[in-house]
Amino acid sequence: MTHALLSFEHDQGEGFFETVDIDFPALIDKAIRLSHRHTLTLGVRYLDLLHVAAALLAKSRQFLTFDERQARLAGSVGLDVRP
């Protein structure tokens, strides 16, 4: 295992991360609504929409990404974006 994976597993065991079940039809609906509002202005892709929609449905407070378009989308819907 790589160091990053071992570190993640340790942090998960310490309670820093949790697994969240996402309702797939709700995810698709949320992504479609985000698409209608933001795709033309931000140029986001469908995977960006799905990731941000999942974060919103999971009631995430922070959103970690290095992708600029994804970061703009997440920030525009109120998520605290961190690189």
C-alpha cells in the first residue's frame, strides 16, 4: 500500500472521514439542476456536476479539488473549496 492510502485509512479509522450513502436518482436530479444553472456560465463537465451534487447531498461543508472548473462550481453553490 502507498503511504497516502495508509494515511487515509488511519484518518478514516480516527473518524476524520465517513461513508455516506447517496440516493442515485436524487444525485442525478441534483446534477441536472446544477447543469441548468451553471454549465453555460462555468463550462463545467458532467463529472464536475456529479461530484458537487454528491457533496451537496452528503451535506459536506468543505470540498477538496485541484480542478478549477469544479472549484468554481462548488464555490458558486456555497461549498468551502480547498485545494
